[in-house]
Amino acid sequence: MFLTITATGSPERPATDLGYLLHKHPDNAQAFSTSYGTAHVVYSEASVERCTAALLLELDTVAMVRRGKGKGRGGAPDAALAQYVNDRPYAASSLLAVALSAVFSSAMKGQCNARPDLPARPLPLRVEVPALPARGGADLVRGLFEPLGWTVTVEAVPLDVEFPEWGDSRYVRLVLESARLTLSEALRHLYVLLPVLDDAKHYWVSSDEVDKLLRAGEGWLPDHPEQQLITSRYLSRRWSLTREAMERLELVRLAEADDSAVEEIDNAVAEESGPEEDTEEAAEDTADKAVSLAVQRRDAILAALHTSGSARVLDLGCGQGQLVQALLKDTRFDEIVGVDVSMRALTVAARRLKLDRMGERQAARVKLVQGSLAYTDKRLKGYDAAVLSEVIEHLDLPRLPALEYAVFGSARPRTVLVTTPNVEYNVRWETLAAGHSRHGDHRFEWTREEFRTWAGRVAQRHGYDVEFTPVGPDDPEVGPPTQMATFSIRTARTTAKEEKAA
């Protein structure tokens, strides 16, 4: 298997910067052991104007057979010649994709300690793959790469050059060129799409492949026109995994729908976006400098957590990390975990918290993890409290029961705090048109009665008691702008008292 990456440059930006990004010096030939053979990295040229790195994966076909099933029925050795004679050593596949991630892992993550400014710079890149299985032909190759900003040259490989009437094989020669992608983006495209085009993987696809796909697809897969095909093929057409990945990608897309760029999020002053928060910002510009609703909401959450005596807290749907930041400032909280489906939001949260510069003791108190609240997650079990602040209204109502079970039934913290807008209060927002939600992504907004009915049903089903607290000015006619429910798990003593009273 063979792949080359070429960068062009100038005296101001030499092409040999590619060596820094790949963490492989152009003067050295390096070899790396893999499960199925040896990966070699060599540079065929390295000058200011042009630098080419080649990855050659030398496969051990015997090792491939021995690491596979290698047995026929009844345990007898399967001596079929096809085990040893196949296209794997010669054509790009998932084997090459895994080698890319192993040999160029820092480059794929966008890390370069020697030159921290380099990973974010787009490079004039050219990638060549001389033999690539493409189940779907040249049209599919273009359909996968062109939406990502690549100029694609794809040439079908004939079955036999001496007998052109036999037609083309399923292999193509691929050349990709772009001047506006970073090396990290290019490698992540290849990591996902090489096995997608081959439509096969050399290893068993398990649930952790969904996380791998979302990490590698961050920033491009949620909006790719061939998202479903990519997801299905990458996960070896396993229906349950494909469904999970598609749902998580949809959540990522929705979470990022209002983000024009990471820089805008990082510099945002508002705690949330939407008409409600615009109104709050306008109010803050008045002479009184009134405290924003977002700050009042955080203060109410902190007060409720103090009352519950919680020390280990989950912020579910943590977004850009505002609540996590507030929790960190309070030493009564020993462990804070922020969970969000969006890697972009978690990246912004990490920058907000300055995790890379945080002291060791402080860093030990906080963790940011990617996860979907639509699925049970054993990482979320055993905590004192969980917070769902302005989260539930972003879910479609048919999917709300999945969140209810994941939080109240599976994770089951002692205390759960849920805040959500009170739709009755919307008439008090002068900038909000009648009949419109406070945020474009809100799937619903409840009245006080609707929220209490839902919370009561959840509490009854999962063994919690629930109390309600207004957040913000409590209007005598329409109530507060935000409503908060505090769920407390029923203890055996509480249940016994209730039974005795009955």
C-alpha cells in the first residue's frame, strides 16, 4: 500500500514545514511496526518549493491470516489459497487508514509543539493514492471528496491494459489537490473515506467506532451531502451503530447551527444566543446594569446544588462551559464533569477554562467528555448531582423519553436540576415576535403547567421527589422567564414515611 503527501511552498512559507507537521524529519527514513506489517515513512524530495512524504505499508500476508479466523469448520485448518492471495498488500484500504492514524497521529490531531502556529495554516497539498478500491466508481469518489474542498482527479484502472475490451476494474488512481485545507483536515478525510470507498474493514467494528468516526468527522461530516453513505459504510453497515452515529451527528449539526465560526463563539459575550438573550443584553446596557437571566439561572443552580450537599456534579449539555467555569470557582465541588455532543463546543469550553494552563490540583477537579444524552452512558453513573440547564427544549419530544431514562433511570444521580424556558413569559420580550420561540433550535417551549406535568411524571416513574423554583422576576400574571425543577431521589426512609402516612 502506498500514499504520498506533497506540499508546495515559498521562502516565506517553505514546503519543508510538512516535516514539522508530520513529526518526521525529511533526512530520515523511519519504520513503524503495525499489527499486520511495517509502515515506512520516507521523503522523496524536500526543498523550500516542494516536499513529498510517502507512506509505504508493507503487509505480512501470513500474519494477516494468522490474526484472522484462519480455521475452517470443525476447527480444521482452512487452506484456501484466497487467504494468502488477495489485493490487501497492494490497494489502499482500512489497513492504510489505521496506519495513517498511528504514524501521523499528532498531525491528525493538529498538534505541533515545535511550531504551534503551523497546524491551523492551510497548505497547498497534493495527495496521491495509486491503487484505491472504489465500490461506486469515479462518480462516488468525486461525490465524497469534492464537497470537502478537494480538486479530484480520478482515473479508472483497467482490468488488463493488453485487453481493454475487458473493461475497468474496481480500482482507481486518485489525486487530490487543495490549497485551503489544513494537513489535519486532509488526514482526517483520508482516515474516514479510504475504508468507505473500499466498503470493507479488516477488523470487527464495535461501538467505539462511532466515537472514532465523530472525532475524525468533526467539522465536515455533519454537513456532508453523503453523510448517510459514509456513516453506513464506515460502520460496516451495522444498523444499530449507524443509527446512533446519525443521531449524534444530527445533534452536532443542530448544536452548531448558530455558530458561524469558532472565533465568534470564543469571543461571544452572550451566555446563549437567541431573542431572549438579545433582550437580556439590551437590559444589561441600561444604567442599572441589571444581572442577566443567564447569570441568575447559574446562581439559582449553584444555590440548589449547595442545598443538596452535592460535591460531584455533572453538567449535561455543558455547551461552552459557562456553568462548569462557575462550579470550578466554588471549592465545595470536588469533581465537575461537562458533557456535550459537540466537539466544537467542548473545544471552546476547554479554551474558556484554560485547561492547558490549569494547575494540577485544579485540573484534577474537572473533565470534559463527549457524549449523547439520548443513550445510557456508564461514565455518568455514581454522581451526586446532574444539571440539565436549557437542554430539554432542544430535543424533539419523541426523543425525550430516551433522555429521561439515560439520566433518571441509568445514571441516577441523587439530585437532578432541570431548567427550561417558561413560554408564558415570552409576551414580556419586546423583541420576540408573537408565536416565535426564544431560540431557533427550540423544539418546544412549555407553560408552567406543562413543565410540572412532565416533571411529576418523570419523578413518579423513576423514584424521585420534585420541587419547583422560579428563576428571574416572577411576574404575577405570566410567571418567571425560566422555570427550574429540583429532583431528589427518594430514600428508603422517605418511602417508609409516605407509606405510613397513607
